[in-house]
Amino acid sequence: MLETMQQLGKFKTLTPKQSETFQQWNEVAFQEGALSHKLKEVMAIACASATGCEFCLELHAKGAQKAGATQEEVGEALMIATAAMAGAGFAHGALAYQAYDESTDDELFKKSYLMNTMAMKEAAPKDFQAFFGFTNSVMVEGALSKKDKELIAVAVTHVTACPYCIDTHVKQAKKLGATKEEITEAIFVASAMNAGSAYTKSGKVLKYFK
């Protein structure tokens, strides 16, 4: 982590203005707002799990711990990330069925296509049941409230870029009382984590240049 930090420090001279505004954006994204700083850090762990950014995972694990997050809360957030990754693969199965049925529709990601996933229950009933057994269990109230879990899912699905998943979790979060401000802040955490993954990996490149 120290070596990565040292390499990323080069951006201060390589791209000073961009480096400054990037850091300012990240500071704002994790400030206390409609969402608590603690929830944002826990949310960031889930997003980092989805992006596969090891540096981000370590950084925000420390941030979440400092903000007062418990191991149980972090564990549940990581399971939400796992379920969201699984959900993206499942939901895109709707497009696979469109292709298999040789649909001539020129549009991708129509909302109506999601009904194709119900055919998966007939094609692979045991897989279907086990999948939903897992994903449904993840969203049950625990150390994290159902609302916080849905907000975390909103963030992670913006990382996985699954339109069907975004639609599902935003609507569910709203039902549980999430405000537009809370959802927006979750989206910016996801955006920051997507950018952070690309940014921190730059360290592996910059070390080859003096």
C-alpha cells in the first residue's frame, strides 16, 4: 500500500489540476450528508469488492473501522456485493434468452425482457431456487437495516452496470423510505469507487517511469 501511495503521489506533478480536483471530489463523496460517513465507508467496501480494487478495500476497511462500523455490518455489505455480482449475471440472462430465441428486436435492455428470466426456472429449477435462496437471504434485516442494505445494493449495481438491478434496488430502497438525496449520494460513492479502482491501479504503471 505504501508503494502504491508513493507512485500515486506522482500525479501531483504529472497532472496537478486533475489530481487536486479528483481528491476534492473524493473528499466530498465521503463527507457526512444525507448518508452517514460510516454507511458511505461500508458502501465503499462493497463497491470495492465488486471492482476488485485491493487498495480500495484496504483503505475503506480502515475508514469503516474508524467510523465505527462493526465486522458484522461489513460482512453483510460484502455479501450484498456478492449477491449483486450474481444478480447482474442472472439478470443479463434475459438477453441470452432474447438471443437464443433469435429475437429481431433492435433494442437491448427493454424492461419487458426481464420476464425471460422466469423461463430459467423451468430450464434449471434447482439452480433457480438455490440462487434466490441465497440472494433473498442477503437482503434480510441484520446488523444493517433493510433500507441501508438496499442503498448499498443501489451503489454496487451502479458498479456492475446492470440496468435491471438498478431499477429493482432503487425502487425497493424508495419503498423502504430512502430519499432521492440518499440514493444520489450512494450513486456518487459508486462513481468514486469506479474511478478509484482505475486511479489506484495507475501505481503499477507509474513505477516503470522515473
